Amino acid sequence: MGIEVRDNAGEGRFEIVVDDAVAGFAAYRLRDSSTIFTHTEVDSAFEGQGLGSKLAAGALDAVRARGGTVVPRCAFIKSYIERHPDYQDLLAA
């Protein structure tokens, strides 16, 4: 099973793709250098496979790579960051 997290900037969301099918997304808005995460969901056909966590990690890693910060308005991204302190440095002041 091929899994990829990609930034679909045109749609304003990071997507997790499983074997060429979009299995979930983390919607965002950009403000200056901050990525504001607003909603995350995984298609019910793909639940229970840990894809939400892979999506969150991939999206946060992409924000880190471009030197940005994160505003987690989405409860899933917020709780992911709380459970993974290595991402807390991304939080906008």
C-alpha cells in the first residue's frame, strides 16, 4: 500500500493519498508565515489505519520544512501536537 501526504495548495489542504485515492485531508488557511489548520477528516473507508496521525505528521513536517508556524484551530491537529511535544515548537506565539 503506497501512502503519501501532499500539499494541495489550490484546495488549501494537505491530503493523504493511499494507492492514488485521497483518503483524508487537513484543511488550512495561510496567514503570513502561519498555517492555520481548520479541519481534518479521514474517509470512513480508511478509518482505523492510523492515517490521521500520518496526515498530521506529514502536514506538520511540511510546515516545518518551509520555516512556518502553526495555529491549530482543528481539534485533531491540536491534540496531535499536544501528544507529540516535538511539534510544539511550531506553535505560533
